[in-house]
Amino acid sequence: MGFLMSKSMDQNFKKQQEFMLLNSRLQLERQIILQNQMRERQMAMQIAWSREFLNYYGAFFSLATLGLTVGAVRKRRPGFFTPVIPLSFILAYQVDMAYGTLMHRIRGQAEDIMVAEHDRLNPPHGTPTFESIEKARRAQAHLLIEK
């Protein structure tokens, strides 16, 4: 009788372990999907911000170029046109960021860094561990108790 009960308990225990493993796997998959969706939304916001900034900067660049060109022609001094050169580099960067391949190139460089220069990605004092977090939590709780 005890053997049958023990065998039944073992089967229930194994089923419970399988259920817990499946549940934790589903939870992890959901967390990964959630984090990816948040990353996509943040990148979309960054690109949208770049496009909106480009509208304002494009208007500024157009007015500045027009004004500097008119000033250079009227005063007959081509030096007035000089600020257009660095402003055009900024405009080209913004256009590349908003509509070009800048994000693809940045992603490619990031992937290269992760593969070839992984040691640069380590945080100071290494990756936090459960023990280090608990030590900091206990120290903080101890300070709160003293107050």
C-alpha cells in the first residue's frame, strides 16, 4: 500500500515539475517578447524624433543658407557663405538618421563590437549577482533601521 502511494506521489511530483518548467518557460518567452516590443517602440520614437527634428532643422538650414547667400552676394564677400558648409554636414547627418541607413550601420557596428570587443561591454565590478544585490539591500535596510 505504501509503495503504491509513493509511486503516485512521485508521478504527481514529476507532473508538477513539468508544469512549473512549462510555466517558467512561458513567462520567460513573454518577458523576451515584452522587452523586444519596448525596444522597438523606443527605436521608433527615436526615428520619429529625428524626422521631426529634421523638419525644424531643414527650415533653419534653408533660411540660414538663403540669408548667408544674399549677404555674400550683396557684400561681395564669399566668406559669409562659409557657415553653410558645417551646417550642411549636420543636415546630411539628420537626413541619414531620419531616412537613411545610419541605424543599420550603427546596428552593424554594435554587432561587431559585441563579437570582437566583448570585454568592453563588462560593467564595473562585473555583472551584479544575487549575493551582491542582497548585500546592498541588507546594508540599505540596516541604514533605514538606524534612522
